[in-house]
Amino acid sequence: MTALPRAPLARVAGMLLRGFFGALQVLRRPRPIHVRGTMLTGTVRWVGPERRSGISWIDEPPQSGEARVVARLSRSVGLPDTLPDIFGLALRLSGESASPEVDAGDIEFASTGRGVPLRYALLPLRRPERARFGILLPYRGRRGPVLLAATTVDGSPDAADWRLVLSFASPLGPWRPFALVRLTRAAWPGEQPRFDAGRRVLPGARVYPWVRALRQPSYDRVQRRGLPADDAPSTPEAPAQPACAVAAGAMD
């Protein structure tokens, strides 16, 4: 039997996802999943030696070595806190320090496994600080596909300080730490932002056509309804040694 091309398979899967999220939205407006979220703010600081991921946002940090970040932590299904759930962690990263109001991009993580094949599986947990967060679908970098992960170094969302290490990897390769994120819970009086990593793409990264065909239609269906004006999607083209030591210790 002849195998179907990847793009048609992605389109079929995308149609199924779009229908699934559409049905959920009828029951759970305005967000079919990740209904309740906790907002956090903080910084991302690049650490370690020279990076060669093929994505400029990772490999070429700003001169200050640091950027601002806004984050949203949520439980996917919205089960009671005593029960395991799939956690989502969305990061909105600012641009250059001279213009922090310019968004560099969004990253959307979910609680996944550590190695292969579990890095491609969603895993429910009781506590987010125990999660290995991954992106499931790779970015397209100059050197090929790139996955990202975030893992707690210390603290928790409920503590005064929650520190996570960011890492990149090829689909089957080892994780390589490149930055530390420090987050603190923040009061958020207005509507919480909507994140869309498919449209707010990290600088230097692109989205594979099959990834866009798989994920974007369902995102559009969910997010286009009631999308705040100040959150309209854009269409971008597609280091301290002690901190580095801490980050390396948390990796494979």
C-alpha cells in the first residue's frame, strides 16, 4: 500500500482537530481548553557556551543577555487541583530591551515526557513544577527541526520565585540548555492574553507547512472568536557560569 503524503495527512488531522475544538468551544466558551490560567511575569537570561540550534533567538541573544517574559500557566482540562491534569505553560517573550513592547514571539509548552518517544506524549501530573514541558511539534531552523523544553530548577508557581531551564534538541537528540527563566505570580486585572506560537513565531524560526496544516486551523477556530484587539496575531518571518552549571545539572 502506498503511503499518503505527509501534507494531506496533516490536513486530515487538522480537520479532525478543528472539529474537536469547535465542539468543545460550544460547551466551554470562550476557551475550550486551558480555561483557568495563572499569570506570571519575569525574565529569560541566556546562559552557557555558544549555541548552534539554527534559530537566531536561541543562538544570538540580546547584548544584555536578558529579555522580559510574560507567562500563563494552566490546566488543560480544568480538573480539580487534587487530580492529575495536562499542564500548559505559554511564554510571551519581549523583543530587544530598547523596545520591550515589541513581542519577539510566543512559545506554548505542555507537560510531556523526557526522552524518545515520551517527549511526543502529553502526560498528566498533579504539580506543574514536576513537569517536563515540551512543544511536541518542532520549529524549522537553519540546521533542521528544533524542539524546545522547559524544566523546573527550583521553586514553584506558588513560591516567590519559579526558575526553569530552557533547552533545545533535535527530534531524537539530547537536550541542550541555553537559558534560565525566572517567573513570579502577577496580578492581571484585565483579560488574560491569548497565545499563538504558530503566528508569533520566534525570530529566526519558521513553521513547517505540515505543522501549520496540523495545528493552525484549530487555533484559528478557537482564537478568532472574541479575540481582543490588542492581541491580534502578527505574521513574523517565519551569561553567568553559576547559572549555566545549575542548568546543566537539570538536563540529560
